[in-house]
Amino acid sequence: MNSAPRVERLEAAGRAAVGECPVWHAKDQALYWVDIPARRIVRLAVAAGQRSEWALPEQVACFAFDAAGTLVAGMETGLFAVTLPDAGDVRLTKLAAPRFDAPGMRFNDGRCDRQGRFWAGTMVQDMSLASTAGALFRFDADGTLSAPIVDGLITQNGLAFSPDGATMYLSDSHPQKRLIWAFDFATDTGTPHNRRVFADLHHHVGRPDGAAVDADGCYWTCANDAGCLLRFTPEGKLDRTIELPATKPSMCAFGGDDLSTLYVTSIRPAANATDADGCVFALHPGVQGLPEPIYAGMLPVA
């Protein structure tokens, strides 16, 4: 299990400027992800090597499916229901919008908890400002957007939930932070509490970007700027490091028939990019993942 797995570059996936939010959709046997500045949602039917993409009118950073295959997506101006047609234009319905506390904000990392509530955080896009205007929000199954649940974030990231749903993980990937927190999570109310530092990447490498939890309850984070994946036990101990060809891995997700494949998106830096930067990778780390929860509410179909 601890030998270095072979990392495969998925050539059919193409390259993204900022590839994020990989989600395995079992019904389609396909991997979906976003390219944030390109305003694209991308799908790769892995076995066939067939790539599709959909253009959106504004940047999209995170999404989750509902039971019907409609997406709830975090974008620049709010949360939207997104219908991806086989042909023609994407259809959007605005669901809710938070109060953005600074100019130039958008949603960033997000996913559903084990009960099907959609969680997503906001950030100021200009990271050089180191603005703490970012916050984490909950979108309940009844279509209600919460007040900020966690605030004071610079670059919200790393959202994930333990297999039993009783622990919520959250990170701030800004260079000034580089922290991953764990919270006790009340599954009945969707309320995190007892926040504590789970891992401080100042003691490791890179910045903690997008994450996934495996069936053993271990937390995988993409170490952005360090070109590797880090796996932490539920006690916060680093137990594996897997090197990647791309300098800026951005988020990982388990997929495939038995959820034993780990897919990783990456970012293509503006300067000194390599041939691998911006690509999607696949590897078999020797552990299984968990099915990605779907949104429990009923989204409108435009």
C-alpha cells in the first residue's frame, strides 16, 4: 500500500487554466470538473476517452449533483441550478446569493455533506490582498442559504466530511494560513463546532488545496505549489506523500467502478508552466474512496 503508485496523465482530458472540483458521476461512469477562469464545466467519459464541455456565463468553482442530474453550483454571483444538455446551451436558475463583504469575490471550494446539504465558501479573487472577507455557507435541502457559518477566511478550501459525517474538515490555502481545521459536526442540524487545527502545512509542504476522504477516514489534500498529495490519518498524522508531475495540484476525488482510482486536477501557472501543469491525473493509491453525496433538495430544471 505504501509503494509509490503509477501516476497516469489523462491525455483526453486536455488542459485547464485552473482545473478544480473533480466529481465522479457513477451513472455516467464519467469524471466532471471545472476550469474556473475559462467558465467551463468539463466531462470525461473515462473508458471511451470522450471529452465534453459546457460554457457558462460566469466563473464556476464548485458543484454537486442532485438525484435527477441537475447541478447546484457555486459561481461568481451566487448559487445556481445548472442543467447540462446533450446539445445546446447550459440552462441556469439562480438559487441564492450571500452578501459579499468585499469587491471581486466569488464562490470557491464546495460539496455536499453526508446528509445532502450543499456547502461552499467564498473568497476575494485577488489573493495578493490577503482579504479575510471569505466565509463558509450552507445551502439546505429546502433551498435556504445560511448566514456565514465560518468567517474570516482568505482562501477557503479543503472541505470534506468523515465517513460517518461527524467530522467536517476545512482549510485555508492562502500562503499566510496553510491550515487545515477539523470540526465536530452535528449531522442532524448541519452545525460545525469545536474547531481545532488538524494539520499545519508550515510543518509539511505546500498549501492545502482541495481534498477527499477515503473509506478508512483518512484525509487527502493536494499540496499546491509542492507537487504532491498528502494523506493524513483521522488523528492528523501524515502517513503518505505521493509525488505528482504537476506543481500545483488543486483537488482530488475517488472514482471508477470500485472507487479505487484517485483523480487529481491541477492548475497551469502563468509563468514557467510545464507540459504537465493543468492536466488531470489518475492513480491507484491502494485504498477506496466514498461515493460523493448528492444534494438532497429538489433543484429547478430550467
